[in-house]
Amino acid sequence: MKQIKLKYLFISLAFASVLASCSKEKIQPTPDTPDAERAGVYVLNQGGIGHNNSTLTYYDYTLKKLTSDIFTVANTEKLGDTGNDLGIYGSKMFIVVNNSDLLDIADAKTSKLIKKINLTQPRSVVFYKSNAFVTSYNGTVSVIDTTSLTIIKTINVGRSPEQMVVSNGKLYVANSGGLDYPNFDKTVSVIDLTTLAEAKKITVTVNPITITADTYGNVYVLSAGNYGDVSAGITIIDNTTDIVKSQSDLSLGYNIPIAAYGDYVYYPTADNKIAMYNAKTQKLERANFITGDVTITAPYAITVDSMTGEVFIADAKDYSSNGTVTAFDKNGTKEYSIETGVNPGRITLLKK
């Protein structure tokens, strides 16, 4: 969701002072949502680069309670600078903090810190069997055993790797080349998850950042282009042959999160609508998934609840004030919103 990548040519958007994380938050959840299997929702707020103000918001559905920075409450220390990704695997929560060069591993229910692992500008985390995989801007993927919490292998990939997805027993890594502006990378590394080695590289649109996969054998890659004469675009890869099925320009915004669930793939457009692409027919289903009078100013993250089909969309607003996360039902109707911290960049649901 780049997901939380703030490009150098956009530094002019520099973040203003940060609002206090302990202020009273507004929340309007509907009485009967979500279903009984969801314990809560975590939102990793990136904060401002260099401000050391990343926070972890948590809403407890049972207690009907919002904690604006549960990590600090649980650990009496700040999360760090530029929280970039968040994932829950089993009983553990993995928090990627980019500019602090840290992977924080915490208890998923209490947010209590278990271990810190030092990595070089880590970006994204995914899981497969007993391992966690973390990209770093030094061109590697670290393989971490989720039981011992030790790095068991480092895999070389492309330049400045961003997001990853597991599909058909393989790990697909979007290599953005973001540190080499304007000479971006334009490849996706395919990692064999049996050998834990790179099998091949696939050429995609320049500056690939976000990536997801559907249940029909397709891997979707959103690229930001070079911010000049190469447009942003989407590349769709066959996960059996690892051959590009289609590649086309897209009118994308500054933030390009992407998420897939069931028959649909969701991503934001340049006018801040949420496109709804039909994975089964391989056609655009709706230009805007959201119905009614609801405006998302700066879509920053998208997550779909696999149990209910609800779609959660983060809005970074003006990139300096507190943002929001809004829950929509599977038809695009707004259910409720919660207030988050600055630049809510990753939404993760906690099951009971």
C-alpha cells in the first residue's frame, strides 16, 4: 500500500507538526459490526519522515475502545521513524519501521514487544509457512524464522525492493529502484519458496511498488512510472508461467495501495476514487467502489476482511493531520470511521 513510500521529489509535501496521540478520537462503529470473529483492528501510522512519530492505533471491538498509540502504552517507548508495514502471523505482530532500521516483533493481542531485529531500511513483510520475509532497500529479502525470530537467510533481489506477495508457492517482489531516482528499476523478482532462491526476474512498468494476487492465478503490480515521460501503470502476471499477460497505463494518484479479495481487486485512481477491477472477467467492474456521498481525500491503504468482504480504506487527509480509516460493506456503503494518527499506511485485522 508503495504503500508508504514518500518519494524524494515530493519532499515539498514535508509534514507539519504532529497532533498529540492521546487526544480523544471520534468513532462511529455500527452496533452490529463486525462479526464475532474480529477482535480488533490495528492501523500503523507512518507519521512524518524524520519526526520519529510513527504510532500504532488500535480499536477493540469488544470493549468499544480506541487507543491512539497502543505500542507506546504497552512498551513505554516510541515506535520509531516511518512505520512502513504491519503484519500478524499466528500470535505475533511484525512491525516494519523503515528509517529506524528496525523490525519490531510484538505480541499480537497486547502489542508488548518481544524482540527487535536490525535491518537496513526495511520496507515490507509477508509470511509463508514458518517464515517471515522482509524487503530492505539494500536490495535484499531477509528470511526470518517465526519461531526462533532469527534471520536464517538473505536473498538478493532487485534495487530498492518494496512490497511482496505469495502466490502459487512463489514469492513475488516488486523492485522499485526508488533510491536511484530517476533511474528506477522495472523488475519483479520471483523467489522459489522451496529453495529460497531467486528463480527469475520479470520486466514490468518502471518503478513497481505495490503488488497483490487473486485466486485466478494472476499477480497484479502497480508501478508509479518515472514521474515524467513514463506513465504509471499496471502489469498482470500469470503465476504459473511467470509471463506478463497484460501491461497498460493507468491514471494513478500519488499513493497506490492495492488489495485483492474474491473476484475483485481494489486500487485508487488519480481522482482519489477506488477502482474495482473484476479478477474473473479481467475487466473494470466499477470506476468507484464507494457509493453515496463519501469522499476519500488521500487514499493511503486498503485492506479487505476475508471473512466479511468489508473493505477498509485509510485516508491520509493532508499528510500532516490525523487521518481516518473507514469501513465499507462489500457493496461500497460506508459503515463507520475511526480516527488514526498521521499518515495511516497499513491496516491489519486481529481475529479472536
